[in-house]
Amino acid sequence: MEQINKKCDEREAVTLKINGQKVFAILHLPKSFHAPFPAVLLLHGFGGNKSGKFRLFVRLAELLAEAGIASLRFDFRGAGDSEGSFQETTIKTLLQDAESAFHFLLQHEAIDPLRIGLLGRSLGGMIAIHTASKLSGIKAIALWAPVFDAKPWFSKGGQEVKQFEHLGTRLHQDFITQFSLVDTEASLKMLGSVPLLHIQGEHDKAIEKYHVEQYERQRKQVALITKFVTLEKSDHEFSDPQEQECIVKETVAHFLKYL
């Protein structure tokens, strides 16, 4: 990926307190523009962290700053540097963390509260949709290989969701129960006027075609403000270097247009 001007952003270490636990984040503020800035909140995926695989979140934050857009990337509780146990992660705690991070941006003196967007990757994409549906004022959403709901993970009998593990750690039953009840269709219907970018790798084995098809079906009525991008070489991790560049550029262009 091409080199970028290292002086495009000012970075601030941020610590949020959520139910007595510390959540660590990095706020990127543009250097060559005047506040207040539009901003994007970045939500990582299952087992991920605020840097992202291949540091894609860092790269995105730098390019957003170069375009005059601030961003906040953070570790959910139990992930990365944040406090908490991964085993205690639930859909509820993920939503709490995302909402707390959003309210931090909303109240920050350098951020324009009327121009905030969300980016979610994988499970973070589903969390972005539900966060946006619960909060007012989200101006644009971008999704990287997003989960739609739990249906593909159900057992054949449809009564129980398979166990979720990361690096040998099994998630709490509350996560599985809450995940099985998620209704992304209802949340998406509430976001019909919010511009949406959806990026997916053709060779993604973690997120089945089912998820893409559901997003496409739900967004047919608002096609003018919806864009689907399929990357021919990419897997779930977006491993192809050239397509990594495409991902960040498409995302920056989306937020430049709609924030």
C-alpha cells in the first residue's frame, strides 16, 4: 500500500469507563483542517482489535484524517488492550461499548455531532446496524464483510446455536442466546434513509452468501444510497494487498460523500 503523509493526523489516547471497566481507544484528528470535524466510529469484529487485521483500521483512520474526517477506533471489552474477559462478551456488552464510544464522539469539542458515521467489520458490522438503529443522528454506515444474523450458525434442528470460540476460549451462553435473537431486518428497516456501503470478499469462507443476500434484499428499496462492492481476490481477512487499498479508498469516498 502506498505511503502516506505521516503528519496528516493528531492521535489522542482515550480511556472510556463502562460499568467500571476501562476501554482503550485512539482518536485521530485531522491536522490540516479546522474543527469541528465529521467523524467515523470504527467497530472491529469477533476476536479482533482496534488496529484491525493488516492494520487496516489504522490505515483507514490515517486516510480519513487526510480527507478531513476524524475517527475513533477502540477495543471492545475483552478484546485488545481493553479490560474485561473475552469469555464474558455478549451482544449486550458489544452494544453498550459501541454506544459509549459514540457518545464520546458526540460530546467531543472537536467533533461535529451532526456528522458522525459508523464502520463495522464482520460481527462489528451487525453491531453497527443495531447501534445506528438505537441512536439518532448516524449520517452514514460502511460495512466490511458484515454478519447479518445468527441463522447460518444454527444447528440442523434450529434449536441451538453452535458454540463460539476464539483462541480456545468459549463464549458465554448469554452471547449465544442474545445472538440467536438478533433481528437485523427490523433494525435495517429503521435505517432506510441512511447511506450504506457494503464490501465483501468473493472468497470469504467465514461469512456465507446468505449474509450478503439478506443485506441486498433489505436495501433494494434504497438502492440510490446503497453501494455493494465485491472484491474478486479477497477472503474474510481481506488478505490481498491491492484490494486492501480498494477497501480503504471506497470507504473514505463513501464518508466524504455522505458526512
